Amino acid sequence: MSTATATWSGDDLNAVRRLKALGRSIDQHFVGRRLALDLLEVAVLAHEHVLLLGPPGTGKTDLVSRFAAGLGSRPFVRLLTRFTEPAELFGPVDVPAFQSGDQYRFRTDGMLPKAHVAFLDEIFQSGSPILNTLLTVMNERVFHNGHDVEAVPLITLVGAANSLPQDPSLLAFADRFLLRLTIPPVAGNRLDELLEKGYAPGRATSAGDEHAWIDAATLDRLNRQLAHADLSAVTAEYAELVRELLGQGVTLSDRRIIRGLRLVAAAALREERVRAEAADLWPLEHFWSDPAHAPVVQEAVRRRTGGFAEDPDEPARTAQRLVSEARVLGRQVGAGSPPASVERVLRQLNALRLELRRAVPGNREGERELASIIDTTLALLDQG
């Protein structure tokens, strides 16, 4: 691929747009979780793992479950305790195989070794036998089942915990989660929104939530495409960032440093760019190891990216960003698109228009452009 004129293929771009549409769709059901969804989108493109830190009851399980459903799969979800047995994650023992061949195997159908997305709550509570097996599953995507080595189709494993462990023996395992995000409760300053969205009988099983926006095979293809991203414009900046952080005492393993560049490539692909820019360094705000270092990492990264003009989880998102999302949505359908696809885009466009009116009242220029995009999209239904 020539980096001077390279572009992603139409299939790649359409897949990326569907992935972002999935995030927008889920965001409508939550308050203050836009950044978590942004990180999940980067994580599935890079095939990396995410650690969500925070108290119970902040919607982490529901968020991951909805996201996995949009990938066309049911997530493997478990709450771990110190009494959790390996069979609860990897499957029951295959008794006939053991009796006939003296081989200790697990029956893995429907269990973690067959999952595309997994969510393990209280991830650091389980014992060493489970964690040691998870190390191989997460890092090498293989599962040692008896005498066999089975490939694991895992795209991302999302772990949740109240905090990072203090036990040094758990730090190597924790390091497998390249992306970390603290999920605080939102009731303090956004109670009205939480009450409005938080109770909606039947919403969790609506047809829209069951729609598969993008499949695992497509995500595998996009992950392979990251090798074609042009990182030449950010490699020196990345090296300087790493040196600065190490110089300030930030703990970064060699594994994190090497894989951090894949996060930059994934961020560029998510923005439909082949050539990465400084703005694509933003996921690195979340690749710290110690939460105490998070502010230092965030400040260093934002100096290089220009930072967010605002918190993406705050309601006052800029008109420019909302209109930009509407343009992307509008390009997802055209003459000949199925009516169901056009209608889905129209629902999302209308949601953006309502958000613009709420977040930036009186922005006539933005509302006019959104109205024009909606009218153009509506016309596609008349053509059908």
C-alpha cells in the first residue's frame, strides 16, 4: 500500500462506520459512558483487553453485553470469587474422554475458550490456576485442553474490579489489560439524565439492541489491516512520550510500550485515516499501569494531541463533532440501500439533532446542515 496516496478500502471504511454506529446506538441507553465505548471500539480493532475500575452498580456488565451483542455474539460473563472453579470458565470435565483415554479435558462449548467477547467481574478474585490459564488465553489466544492446543477466537476480554491488586503476583496478569478506565457513578451531577434513561422496561431486549452491526470475522480482517497503517508521522512523538513518562517514574512494561503503537494505529483506522496523526495518540491516556500515574500520563498525552476540548461524556458536546458524526452517518447509505438500513440511519440522525438542540441551543448553522442530511436520507426511502 503506497502511503502517499493510500486509502482504506470501501469495505474497511463501511465496517469502521458500522462499528462507530454501534457505539452511538449503545450510548443512547447510558449516561456518562461515551469514553468507555470509544475505548471498546479501539480495543476490538486492536484485539486488546480492557480493564474497567470502579464500584459495582455502574452498568459495566450491561454496557459490555450490549456491545458484544452488536458484534453478533453473546458475551461470556462471569463473576469471579476465590472459590471459582476452572470448570466455571473453561467448561465441565469431559468424563468419557477421561475414562477412555486417561486424558483430562474440558468441554468448552459455550464457555470462555469459544467466546469472542468475555466480561469477567471481580477479575482479580480468582485463584492462580485460573489466572495462569487466562494469561495464555489473553496473550496467545490459545487454550491448552488436555494434549491439544486449541485456538481461541477471543477479540477482547473486559475485566472489572474495584481497584488494581496490590499483590505483586497479580501484577503480571493485570498488565495484560492494555487499556484501563475508571468508571465512576454519575448520579452526583447527572441525576436527571440517569433517571430518564435508567428505567425503561423492556429496552434491554429491544430489536435494535439485538442487531449485529459488525461481525467477528470483519473485526479480524480490520485487525490485520492495522499492519498497513502509516505510523511514520507519530513514531518519533510516541518515542518521546514514552521517554518522558519513564523519566517521570511511570511504570510501563516493554509489552505495553510495544503494543501502544497498535492502539495508535487502531485510533487512526477508527477515524478512517491510513496515516496516523498526533490526535490518534489519545488512547494512550489509558495505557497506564498504576492509577496514581494516570493524571501524569493524561497530561503528557494531551499536550501532544491538543486534548479534548471537552469531556466526551459531558452533555455539552460541540456542534462540530455532532455534525461530523451526522455526515459520517449520511454516507453509510445511498441509492439502493435496504429501507431498514435507511430507517436505522434516520433514527440515529434524529438522535443527533435532538442532542444538538439540547447541547448547543440556537446553533442554526449546525441544525441546517443536520436537517439537510436528514432530508437527503429521507429521499432515499422515496426512491425505494
